[in-house]
Amino acid sequence: MILISWNVNGIRAVEKKGFIDWAKDCEADVLCLQETKAHKEQLSDKLINIDGYTSHWSSGERKGYSGVANYSKIEHEKTVTGFDGHEKFDCEGRILASWFDDIVLLNIYFPNGQKDDERLQYKLDFYDATLEFCEELRKAGKSLIICGDYNTAHNEIDLARPKANQKTSGFLPIERAWMDKFESFGYLDTFRTLHPDTTDAYSWWSYRSGARPRNVGWRLDYFYITPELLPKLKRAEILNDVMGSDHCPVLLELDI
């Protein structure tokens, strides 16, 4: 089972850059997108119905903002949107949860906290709601895969300039502490599990100052899994040669 997660920074924009052909040719069984910035009715039929895939969409109330989508080649029981009852978060179209037998795949676009203190608190509250939702699923006997743009670089190894960004949302101590808390519940960062010491491994680069060619980036995109899936973990990669967004895709392969 190969999964790919990608913040496309606008599905209509990336469509113009060859996304459909790339999606057909990539090796994903399930493709999870974040920051689609579109409602389904705004999209072309060929984008909604890419050959070989079934698609699911969650869009925010505000057009041109947020949004997530899944393309799946694998039949599954159901896909639902949101945290089920958290209108404060569900209105932004940030969550898709898909049931694959005993595994639930969560595709999440976590909020950015850089705008102001209120938005930072929203991000932290969203983090806590995510953990609560995940723990409820685990108590129900589900194994979890949680992918998406977490909008936080966890440790100094995960961004090019940690010292310069100590006071920047995305690398604040309080945000990093939540990542520590998340892992304390047993959730495993698949890339770091397989590549604990790999440096210069980033998934987002600012459009400013030629950051991507110089690889001045941040690792913001993750696949986390619950511990019982660790024996099935085969591969975790950052596909930094794929262009079209300020993020690049990340890949997970499980032997399922």
C-alpha cells in the first residue's frame, strides 16, 4: 500500500502544471491532497474523475481557502469529513477520514498560526482536537495513518535555519511541544523512524529569495502511524523532485 500526501497550494493551479498526468503516473494507491482551495463544483470533471481513482473532497465554507481531497484506487468502507461535531474546525474543510478495514487514514491540513495570536491558539486547539479524535479511534480498535501538512517543523534537524526561526510560528516551542506530546502517545513519525539522522530533508520552501534551489526549507509534511503498524513500515520518502507547489509530496509504503 503506497500513500502520497501533498499540499498542492491550489488544486486548480497545480492542474495547469500537469497534475493529472502526474497523478496517473505516480505509484500511489491513495493520494491525499491539502490546501486544495476549491469547492468541488468549481472543478473540471477530468480533475474530479482521474482514471483509476475515486475522489473525495472536503471544502471550507470560505471559497478559495483550505480544503483537502483524497484520490483512492482502493475500495474502502467510508470517508467522512471533519472531527464530527467540532463546527469550529469542521467549517474550514481540513479533515478527511477514510476507513480501510481496521485502518483509518486521516488526511489533515493543520492550520497556520502565523497571522496573529488568535490564529495561533486556533492551531493549538486544532492540534488537541486531532489528538482527541485519534485516541477515540484507537479506543475503537483502529490503527491509524495520519498524514498531511502539520505546519510545524518538529526539531532543529527539520528546518534549514532553526536559530533564526525560534520565534516564528511553525517552530515555536509551544507548537513543537505538541509534536512531542503527540509522539508521547505512541504516534510514530515514519520518515524519522527510517531516517533518524538525515539532514537537509525538507518538504516546504518559501517562494522568496530562491529558497528551493538553495534548499532553505522546512519539513512540515508528515506521515504518522500508530505503533502496531511499525512492522509493516517499508518506505518513507520526501519526493522533492516533484514541482508545482511550494510543498513537495511525501510518500509512505506499508506492507499490507
